[in-house]
Amino acid sequence: MREFFKISFCDGLDKKVIIASNKYEAVGFYLMEVQREQDCCIEDLDEIEVLSPDHSVEVSCIGWAVNKTLMEIYKEKEYGDTPQVVVGLE
């Protein structure tokens, strides 16, 4: 079963929602793929939060704010591989 995980580091920097099989896969993906250029390690990560598939996120669509669920955003992606970044958050 896949879940959505919100992960960030250093007090909320570079927040990402990642879909993965479990928390460990999400953290590993975040450290290896998202923070590859940084000297980020697991101790630098903030709390890892599990989000429901129907969690609503405001996204910008050609200048207009639109609310979509995480599952809607994930299904719009061209490929359904996991783990992957579903959306970046501010």
C-alpha cells in the first residue's frame, strides 16, 4: 500500500510530498533524490507527516489557485512509479 509523506528539513525548508510504500522508503528517496546537492542527513529532517490521499493542496494553474487532492495530483503525473515527489509545498 502506498502512502503520502510530507517531509522537510531544517525547520521547514524544501517541503515535499512523496508517495512511497513506507516511511523509510520516503525518507531514503528524499535524501538521495531531493537533497542530493545538499549536505542533508537524517538528523536534519523535520517531523515526517503521513497525509491522506484526499488531503487538499492549493496549486497554481495558469495563475489561478485551484484545490486538488494529493491523489488527483498523483494521477495527473505521466508515470506512476513509486517513490516519487508528488508535489512541492511552500
